[in-house]
Amino acid sequence: MSGNTLPTAPPAPTYRDVLRREGGTAWYAAMGLIRTPVAMAPLALVFLGHSTGSFAAGGVLAAAHALGEAVGAPFMGRRFDRKPFLGQLRVALLAEALAFAALAVLTGHTPMPLLVALAFAAGAVAAGVPGGMRAQLSSTTPEHLRATALGLESALNQAIWAAGPMLASLVSTQISPRVALVLMAFASAAPLLMAAHIRHRGPAALEQDDAPAGTLSVVRMAWPTVLLAAAIMFLVGAMDVALPARLESTGQQLALTGVITGVFAGASIAAGLVYGRRAWPGTPGTQTLFLLPAMTVALTLCAVTGRLWGFFAAFLLGGLFYSPLMSRRGRWWPARWPGSPEPTPRPRSRTPSAGARSP
């Protein structure tokens, strides 16, 4: 009988398996802290500008930070490809922490152009850190755990984006926007204490890797994804920045800003879970042509109503469209680089992948 027994499939990997690996907990703790100031920045900077007497000043600071991220990402990200990981991580996080701390100290005591430059620098210097961290997670995680590890990272990212705006709004309105900036500076600096415990590829491993594609090559190939991502983030960022001023103009409490943006994040998490469980009709381009206008119409509901329920409804509907739209965005990326060799076919495993349900 024993000779006829079919081999049993190995158990599916769990999140505990990921966290129990050496450096696993340190990676996720560091990543959560790294994401926190980025999630807090739009609202914290808007309230910081408002503390000087102008929502417009806060909008300029938030826009400068976002522009710094956009400009710095391709260049700072390349440094993580070419330089030792820990050195780049420490320099980027320390510079970001100092920029946020300087904003907290100098606001109200220095000209606006210097504050804008600091906000831009805070966004630019650390723009490559999340991508560098995620690349290290992917390259140092065994293949059978990789889908589970990346799934946990995605859940952590969504949780931070749900909590960050609420934390920024609560601290800014109940204590001070400067205190919010100080918290962001601490969150940027804290991962430095655990950097040595993060699993990463050393210089020898980097030298053995194939030479990465140049920045311009990446941009040429990825421009549809880049433009779509820019449109999505512009829309979300504009609504985040405009929401406090809109609440004030309609006589609502500014502290509700974080609650409303939290509803957006919660809806996006729920939509992502539902969207990823089945196949949907249409190509990625067709779905995008539906989802992006639908999200735009939903969020502009804030502009045509002054009622609180309208604000909640707008961000709830926007969140429901946002997560599927971000998932569709990834499908615009090419399967391989032009001129690269065809991938070697791998034998199909009898064991289903942990990420088989992922879109």
C-alpha cells in the first residue's frame, strides 16, 4: 500500500514563515516606518502651511514634496542598483529625517522658497528607498516564499496609507503640525537602528548581477505605466491637498480630514481583496478607460456638494475604484526588455503558487 501512496504537496507558506526568517521582522518594521512619513506628508504639509495662515502655502509644500519624489525616484532608485544597499539606505533616510526636522523648526521663521526647497529635498532624497527595500525582499526571499512575502508587504503598505493620513490629521489639528513633522523625522530615522538586521545582497552579489538597464531605457519602455501612475497620483494628491480647505469652507471640522482619507484607504483595501479573487472582462486598457474616469467623477463629488455625507461618499467611491486601477496599472508593464534573451521555460510545478489568485 505504501508504494501506491501519492506524494503529498508541501504546506502552503504562511506569513509566519516569512516573519520567522532571519531579518524578516526587521524588514517589515523598517518598511512600515519608511512608508509612514510618505503617507503623512501630504496632509501634514498642508496643515503646516495653514499654520502660517495659508492653505495655499501648504499646498505648495505638499506639491514640492510630491514633485521631489517624482523627480528623485528614477535617479535615486538607480543608486540602489549600483551602490551597496546599506550605505544608500542610511544616507537617504538620514537626509530625509533632517529635511523634515528642518521644516518643523524653520516654518514661520524663514522665507517660503527655502521651505519649498526642503520639502522637495525630503521627497527626492528618499524616493528610491521603498523600491530598493522591495527589491532586496524579492531577491533575498526563497522562491516558494516570495509571493507570500510580497503579499504581506502589500498589506502593510495599504495599512500605512490608511493610518498615515489619519495620524497626520489628528496630530496636526489636536497638537501642532510641527509635532507631526517631528514624528515624520523620527519615523525616517528609526529604521537606521535596524538597518544592519535587514537581509540584503552584498557588493559581491551586485557585481555578479547583469548590468541593469539605464534610466532612459526604463522610461522608454514604461512610459504608459508612468503616465497612468502620474495621473492616478495627481488625482489622489490633489484631493488630499484640497480636502482640508474644502472642509473649512463648508464649516466642517478639519479633524475630519484624516477620517475621510481613512475611508478612502479602507475602501481601497476591500476593493483590492474583491478584485483580486476573480477575472474581470476587458483588457487592461479597456478597464483603465472605465476605472480612471469613474474615479475622477467620484472624487469631484466633493466640488459639487458642501455636505459632509458627500465628502465621505466621494472618497468611499474613489477608494473602490483606486485599488483595481492600481492593479491594472501593473499589467501595462512589458513582459521583458527589448533585445533581452527569451526566458528559459521552467518546468511546471504540481504545487500551486501561493500567489495564484493575484491579478
